[in-house]
Amino acid sequence: MAGKTIEFSLLILAVIAGVQGSNILGLFASLSPSHLVIQMSMARILAERGHNVTVVTALKPPLMHKNISHIQVPLNKEDLQSFNTVIASLANTNNSNVYLTMLRSAQKLSEAFSKMGAVMKHQVVKDLYEHPDNKFDLVIVGYFMNSFQLALAHKLKVPLVVAVSNPPTFIGDIIGNPWEVSYVPSMHASQEVPMGIGKRVINILSNWAQRLFMAINEYDNAKTYREIYGDDPTLPAYSDLNKNISLIFFGSHGISEGPIRPNVPAVIEVGGIQVKDRPDPLPQNIADFLSNAPHGAILFSLGTNVKKDHLPPETIQKIFNVLSKLKLKVIWKWDDLESTPGTSENILYAKWLPQDDILAHPNIKLFITHAGKGGVTEAQYHGIPMLALPVFGDQPSNAAAVVEQGFGLTQSLLTLEEKSFHEGIREVLENPKYANAVKSFSTLYRDRPMSARETLIYWVEYVIRHHGAPHLQSPVVHMSYIAANNLDIYALLVLVIAVVYYTLKLVCRLLIKKLCSKKSKSKPKAKKQ
């Protein structure tokens, strides 16, 4: 009886320990609301699991879970405006060339995101590690060209997990992921595989350009790191910050999305993490609007970064002229409800939209999108065909992938004309091949041994259970570039070959000289006359 009582007590203690959860800190300081949506989805899932989640952001999150402790860093207007200025500039830049757009976007975005140094300098962030009562078991850092923020985990002396909205081709190499350019398209290259020689040349050049840009960005980040922390003896050198990363959550699912590529164990793909298992009820006005759509409805959103002021008035007018004449209902994400493009019975404007929940509605027939990774993922999950109007960054390449996979069409927002815009909408709506292709992909995308939610929970708790799980790390992380690429071995081989070559050459010369000498001695001397 006593033994059973002890076992029961131990069981109760185990249950209580599981309910208490771990103390998890999320540093999500991106100035891009679209990144924040994905990162806050991770925080929400962990909070629902029962963990004590604290989140630090620079922006106000669009959604907040009741069990999340939120800290917003009050940035000055200039820092916040810098990102808005970059978006305005990129929205008025021709993006017909994917590579030039990527380089322009990356350079300007890097300059804007460097402002995030102000977050790490702020006292509310310093209090996290300076106050002795703050205890955390794990830090999750939302990454986008801001590696200096990884220092927070070093300051707190806890395991570090990174969250990235892109696939592993973006920064997978910092945790030792292989660089297979012969058959893995880069982030901004065509997704067609296998690649012919021409596309492999382009892919290599694209990878080199991406690496060159990242090297320049890391140089700037290193300067920011030194400005913030100086010569803090408790911190490693900037180049060693990534050696504390336990794993990276990537917003992708390579098995379905492609391309097939080798991944180290520290690469964990959770594409679609922001998609709920069951959609939440829609706001009443949106629910009523969609339920009264006998011809179906279109969701039109250029994302959270592009604002009304970023677009030419004539482009806005062309879009309105086309959408207002459709039989379908249109939900249009618009940031200024006091100054809308026009009034039409078939158009509902909204400043904020529960995009995932709307795309799950059976009456949605088309998604007109800027081709951000998050939006494309949600449309793919729910099987909605797309008309893409990309603006900057990875959006042109995402739009190109939508076309390659047969999920829709893409057009230039900068050169948009009413006729072509209307024809594009009709083509995607009336040609069933687009809806059939994306619905077929949706089945594949959902078919996983564990959902994105389950995958996130398992690996976060795995890292906590195993105190950082250093055994997951690739040995490459702790090797120099020279050693990881065997450059020292190749140099040694070249040296050995050179030594052998010159030694043999010298021996041959000596032998030839000796043979010539013996030959001259063996010749009979001429007789004197």
C-alpha cells in the first residue's frame, strides 16, 4: 500500500512539473509585421502548451495570447520610419529582374534592419539579463540580418534557438548545412530541377552574390555588435555567436515545396506554423460578407509592409476599376479606411485581416497577393490559386515559383494595366488547372508525420530537456572555413606534389649529369699524329 502511495505521489509531481512548463524568452525585434506574425504564432503555440512565454518586440503584435508576457521596446520615430522609407523606395522599383531586385532589396533592408541595434541597447532588454530574478530556460531569436541579437542568449547563459521565415538556403550554412549548388537552387534562383548547365551557372553566381551580400552584412553587424557590447569579457567574439545555436526553425517544408536537399539535424522545417489546425471564427462583418457571395470571393492583400502611400495613385485606381466590376466579392486589405480607393458594393475594406482564417473559407476562390512567403504558404495550405504582384525581397522569386508550380500567375505591380490585370484574374479563376494544381499540392503539404505545431513543441522541449542538445550540432560549426573545406589538406597535397616533383627533377638532373660524365670519361683519347 505504501509503495502504491509513493508511486501515486511521484505521478502527481510529474504532472505538476509538466504543467508548470519552462521559462521561454522570445526576442522578435523585426520591423516587418509579416515576420512577427510567424514568430508570434510560435510563441502562442508554446504558451498554449503551458510554457511561461515572454516576448520582446519592436512592433505591436497583431495578435496576442492571454498567457504571453509582452515587452515592447519603445523605438524612436526615426528608427521606425527607416523601414517604411525602404519599402516605399522598393515599391516604386521595377522588379522584373529577380536578381537585381534581390540585391537592391537586400542592401536597403540591411540598412534598415541595422537600426535594430537600438533594441539591444535599450534598458528594457538589458533588464532581462541584469536583473538577477529573471530566469529563463531558452531564448528564441527571430532572425533577419541581425545576428548581433544572438548575444542575448550568451548574456542569459541559456540555449539558443533561431526562427527564420525563409528556407535553409538562406542561412543554413551557419549551422553547417551543405552547400549543394549543383542541384539545390538558391533562394532567388529558378526552382526547376534538374538544372541544365546554363541554370547551374546562374545558380552558382546567385549563391556567390548571396554569400557576398551576407559577408558585407555580417561586417556591418559585427560593428553594431562592438558598439553595443564593446569588449564585454562575458561574450564571445562576434564570429563565434552562432556556435551557441541549438537548432533553427525554418519557415519551409522541403519534402513538398522542394527542392530536395540534404539537411543537418539542427535544421527543423516548420512551414505553415502560422496556419491553425482549425480556423478561428471570422469577425461578424467579414463572415456575413463572405456568406453572401454567390459567385465566390477574392482576398486582396499586399501584406503588412506595403502601405497606401507606397503605391502610385493611378495604380490604385486601376486596381479599383477592375475589382469593382467583378461579380465576385472582394476583401481588400487597406491601411487607411478614411481614404479608400472608392466605394463599391462588392468590396469590403479592412485595416487588419485574419488572413489564414479568411483563406480557409470555402467561398474564397482567388488570392491576389504580394507573394510574401507567409501568404503563399497559407494559400498553398488551403488550396487557393494566386495572382502575384511582388514588390521586393524574396517576393519576385516566390511569385516565379508560384508560376513554375502552376499555382497561378504573376504580374508587375509597377506596370499594372487594367486590361492585363482583368485578364489575369479571369484566367486564374476560369482555368481549373491552377485550382487543381494548388489543391493537389495542399494534400501533399499537409501530409506529415507531425504537424508544424507538434514539430515546434517537440524540438523546443527536446532542446530544453537536453540542456541545449549540443549533440545536434554539426562538427562544421566548430571548424574554421579552411578546415571545413579541407583547404589545408589540399594545400598540403599541392606542397607534397611540388616537393616530390622538384625532388624527382633534381634527382633526374643529377643522374643525367652523372651519366654524361661517365660517358665522357669512357671515350678513347685521340692519337697524336
